[in-house]
Amino acid sequence: MSIEYAREFLGKLRSDGEFRDYMTEVIHKEGFLCSIEEVRKAEWEYLMQAYKGGSGPYSSDPQGYENWCG
């Protein structure tokens, strides 16, 4: 998958409630009892571990996660 397709996918998750609900159903059907928001939060935490809390739009400050989520 190209980065453009990944961005389109994330954009659709943000903007399309039906699609977001569908993806949540898929997650639950596969046995993972979490929401899209929790998946994004876990991904954020993983990125912060890798980045070691540097500066920039995705730094470890409290607003960084909101910037990540759009």
C-alpha cells in the first residue's frame, strides 16, 4: 500500500462514521475488544517510544496526540 492510500484510509476513518463503525466491527469480529481511538492511541504511544519524546508536532506533549489524530 502506498503512503497516499494509507493517508486516504486515515482520512476516511476521520470523516466517515459508517466506515469507522464498520472497521470497529471488523476489529471486534477478530477478537480485539478495542476502539479505533484506542488503536490510534496505542500507535501513538509506540511512536513516542521510538521517537524518545523529541520535539515537533508529534512530541510527547499532551497536544501531540491531538495533532496526530487530526
